[in-house]
Amino acid sequence: QVQLVESGGGLVGSGGSLTLSCQASEYPSGFYVMAWYRQAPGKEREHVADISKFGITKYNPAVEGRLTISRDNARPTIFLQMERLEPEDTAVYYCRSIGADEDAWGQGTQVIVSS
């Protein structure tokens, strides 16, 4: 089972920036997708962005243009660069690894955007 550890969360003012990291124990074998999700207080967890083994990215329309997912090809780590943050971006951000035979989640990292 892939192990995932997120980092980089914190408190930032509206309009600010943060970069989250997700360090995986390894990338899954075969085809995989690495993704960021978030869960705001009182809301369901939602997809933010994902990146496939081949580098294809997909975004939630609510964040496209402000949040950018990327991958380190030298080590099993993905990033979520967040710019022009809004209070509505306040949530726990989770990393997810989806392979052919497994589906793993990290413990999450808290992001708080003050108005």
C-alpha cells in the first residue's frame, strides 16, 4: 500500500499563496493517477486536481487558473501550488494515489485562508 504524507498547509491571508506537497512512499506500478482533494467544514470532500502517470492534468473548475498540480519525476512527490487564495479555499487538503490495485489517502493538511 502506498503511504502518503502531505505538508505545507497553514494560515494565509486572502490573496496569498501556499504550496502543498505530498510525498509518497512510491508511485503505484502501472498506470496511476495522483490527486488532491479537499474537505471544507460541513461539506463533502471534493476533487481539486489530479495528474496522471503521463502528466495529464484535470482541475475542478472552481480552482482552475489559481491552483496548479505538478509532479516531481525524480521522486514520488506531487505538489499543489495555490495562488490568489480565497476564504472559500479553507479546507483540509488530502492527497490520493489511485493505481490499478490500490487507492490510498494521506492524513491531510489544513489550509486556512483569512478574509
